[in-house]
Amino acid sequence: MADVKKKLTLSVRASTIRRGKEQAARRGTSLSQLVEDLLEREAGRSGPTFAEQWRGKLVWRERPGEPRFDYLKKKYGG
């Protein structure tokens, strides 16, 4: 069975609608399609993102004298 499109009424600030229409135009799509794409993306999430899952769990492993490690340690701290 085909997925049938239905009308949906939303209450959104006028400034948000204006920016949404501008964004949709830049993407070459309609505001309705932009909202549908955003809803599909959000509805498809079933848990934490990769970054959220690993945030705070990785630790530095010292590698003295390795230029690449030294550069990254200096750049990002550690």
C-alpha cells in the first residue's frame, strides 16, 4: 500500500516560517518537504548518536616522541 500524504496544521512563529521557506528555496524544495524530511530524520533516531555514545569515554594514551600525537595533544589539550 502506498504511503498517502495527509494535511497537517502546525502553529509556528512567522519568522520561523520565513526562514524555513528561505532554506527550502536554497535546497530547491518546498517547505512541506523540508518539514517532512526533518520529521523523518528525527523519527528515525532510536538512541544516542555516535558522538554522544562515546563522549567522555576515550582517554589519551601517552606516546612520547611521536610527532602526530604531540601535535594533537598540543592542539586539543590533554
